[in-house]
Amino acid sequence: MVRATARTQEPIPCIDFVAEAERCPLCGKAVQAQKSKRRRVVTVAAGAFVARKIRKCCSSGDSSHPVLVSEKLSGLVPAQQGACEMSCGVKCPA
């Protein structure tokens, strides 16, 4: 699920990227939100925005089960993208 908000103190929009999975891929139990983290990103298609990644984990509490993330965000922005690097791989001038 993706949800967009704009706060008055933020000059750019904040988009929530919630892990799409509803069930644990290992045991089938429901998943729950684990934590969220914000990061500023720039893409050629969407421009600059704040991505809030909301990770989910298995409700069983078993730490050997995978932590789930949004596939949509993973498709838009590489995991190791720097704060000032565009998704096309071009570094912005510092």
C-alpha cells in the first residue's frame, strides 16, 4: 500500500510505502508493522520526496521469519541509494 501526505513544515511530499504482504511467507500467520524509517529520495519519474518505509514482521514473534518491505519502493529506488543520488545512478552535485 502506498499513501501520500504533505505536511506544512516539509517542502516535499511524504509517501508511505507499506509492505504489501498480509501473511508470513513461512508460517502463514498475519504480519504486523515492525518499524518505520524515513529517507529522502529523488527519482527521474517522481522527482524529490520523502519515503517512509514501513516494515512488517510475523506476528508469531519468531525472529527467523523474514522482515517484509514494500516491493514498490524497492522497484523505484535502489536499497543503497545515497541521499543525493538519483535512481538512474547519476550523482547530484554536492
